[in-house]
Amino acid sequence: MPTIYLDPSTDETNTFVGGGSEEEYMNRIADAMVPYLRLAGINFVRNNPNDTVEDIIRQSNSEPFDLHLSLRTEPTMEALHGPIIYYNMFSPDGQSIAYKIARSLWIIYPEPEYVNIVPTATEDVIIRTRALAVIVDLGNNKNPEDAEWIRENIFRIARILVLALTDFFNIPLDASRPIAP
């Protein structure tokens, strides 16, 4: 079975409009993903909220992970909104997982036309990790609608992200399978 490095944001200073931080909400989503990952048989290692980006990259590179999944939000102008999935522009597998995540988010994001996939060669987590890596910016935390959507859909987001992973790794999700501790 695949093993992923689950990397929810460690940025407690990136605040959401209406309260809370990127670190708080991305870790809530990661927490909500855990039972689904176990149900799917996807092994995972999580970052530590006290880690720096350098620590996270070093940990990710210390083992042969099949995927490095970063969960973030985009702290830009209020007018901009929608999830953005970043992948290594030189990686066909990166493009494939980014598309599968975007396709899954189209189902639950209220304005699916604003879900975007962006190739990059500049994001440290993507270009410096040995594993296939994607950054999932789940929305603009300065936009009231995006911030509220994230707050109200933590479990739906977690479930849909894991479903995208099962699609990418060709893992049938068997709801009758017991969840590992």
C-alpha cells in the first residue's frame, strides 16, 4: 500500500477572516482525513505543527514516500477565491494527481469553475522533496466565502481528498473494511 507524507500547514500567523488560522483549519482537515486514509489502507506520516519548512522537507526526504500532500490556503486579496492545486510542471504524475484532486474538489466547491491547477517550478515543497508532491491551497482565507466554506466543510474536504488519493493509487475504497487503529 502507498505511504504519503501528510503536510498540513504549520503557519499559525496566516489568519482566516472571521477567526482561526491556516494551521488550525488545515490540521483539522488532516485529522479528519486519518480515518479515511486508514480505511483505504493508505499509510501516512504527518508533520509536526512546530516544524519549519526545512524540517518538513528533510523529514519527507528521509523515507521513500509515494506522495507528499501539503494542505494550505491562499492568503491573497479578498476578491480572489477558489482552490488551487500546485504540482511540479515537469511531472506527469504530479499533473495526474493534481487533476484528480481538482476533479474531486469540483464536486464540493460551490463555484467549481474557480478550482484551478497550476504547474510550478518554484515551490520548495514541490521541487525539493524526493516524493511526488502537490500543494492543495483549499481557498483564500481572506475571502469570507472561502473561509466559511473551509470551516463548514472540513469532513467533506477530508473525504474528497482521500477519494482522490484512492483514485490516483487505484485503491478500491471498501467501506466494510475495518479501520486500523
